[in-house]
Amino acid sequence: MYFAALLARTEDGWEASDTELDDVETLSDLADLAREASPDEDTVLVLIEQEDAWFGVVRIDGEEDPRIYVSDAAAAARSSYGEILLTDELLGRDPDDDETDLDALDLDGTEDGEDDNDDGDEEEAEGGGSGELVPHGPVGDILILDDLGVSEKELKALSRDAVTEIAEALGASEVLEAVR
């Protein structure tokens, strides 16, 4: 089960809204959605959590590029919402790398057009496709919330209910619970 919320910092404190990510296909779409939540270009946090598996934080500060933190990249790679956050840049991959062209080639031992029912290939695709490994554990900007009172150490130590713990640290737990 997923939960996604926007926390927008305003002059009066944090404002929360739950958000549907059904129409979000790219990180740019997500950033646009977050910017709409804050017409004054204040800080907006997008908090995404898959129960007991992973959480992600996307921080938008005005028109700056989004900053991203994902608690477990391998778990997030198996999620459609996680795939939005796991950009080539975040994973340290070169999007123009020749290895990504291997997807176009049939190198799995089957003939062109032959159906391959091996479950191992499906797991490989969930982990990033074409044999690319996605690291287990956190990736991204570990200092994403540092100036808001959540240190690197605290971020790494967050438990199963990370979104609630982040909101508590920011002083926004009441507004977040109102949209939950």
C-alpha cells in the first residue's frame, strides 16, 4: 500500500495535501505537481511511502532542480512510483551509456520472436533492466532535510513509518494526519 503527500512550507507553517500519483509519469511531472502546491515558490516536500518496503522524499525549492532521497533503491525499483524517482543521475548511470542499448538486442539465449518464460528475466527487469544492478539501501541527497531539522543520521535511521516521523520532525504531523 502506498501513501503520498505534499508538504508545502508557508509563512504560517506547513500545509499538507494528499496527492494522487496516477497521472505522474516522470520526475518532471512530479516536480510540476509540487510547484503547483506552492505558488510563492516555497519549499515543497513530496513524501512517498510503500508500507514496510521503502520511502522517498522529493524536495522542490522554487524553480531549482528536484532533490531526491530514496531509502531503498532496490525495493523502489520494483514499484512504479519508485521508478519515477530512480533517475539515471540518481543511480549514477550515464543515460547515453551503450549498455542501455542491450535492451534492443535479444541476448537471453532465445531466438528473435521466441517467448521466454524464465522468471529470472522478470526479476532482472524489475531491478533496472538489461542486467543493471540497483543498489540495496539508500540513494540520493542524504542532506535533503538537514536544514529543516532532520540530519543525515536521523534520515538513515527512520523506521517503517518514515513519513510520519519526518512530519513530526518538521512540526507538521498534525497537518499530515489530517490528510491521511
